[in-house]
Amino acid sequence: MALTREEVEHVALLSRLEFGEGEIERFTEQLNSILEHFTALQEADTSQISATTHVVPMLNVLRDDEARPSCTPDEALQNAPERSDDFFKVPRVVE
């Protein structure tokens, strides 16, 4: 599938990019060359290759999510400019 000049101009418009005449022609050729490489990749037989989510093995370095003691509401709100019961009171931002 080759891109036309009009399609490249349309993509440039959507991207809010302005190109000169020579640039449009050059980008059309370059994008078509890139698409040719993708066509070659689509023709490769990958039926014997298992799907992967990461190229390298991933290790989760985060700690387990466990409940542990925390500060009380009074301690958490001791420096709050305003509070309402056990909550921070903030100015209304939606009318």
C-alpha cells in the first residue's frame, strides 16, 4: 500500500505541520519506503515464534501490598489550613 501525496498532506494537516513542496515529495517517498519494510515484515513466517510481552525478562521489584500502621486522621490533618471532620477542606473548583 503506497501513500499518495494527498494522504501525506492530510497527515501533515492533522499534525498541524507545514511543509514546502519539496518536503511533501520527499516525505511521500520516505514514508512509502518505510511501508515497504513493513510489508516485508508481514510476509515473514512467525507461526513458530511464541508471543512475548517483553524482550527481556521482567522482575517486579515492588514490595507486597500489606496493611501496616499509619498516622491517625488528627496527625494527618494537624497542619491543614481547613478541615471538615476527618477530611481536608479545599475550595470548590466546579461550579
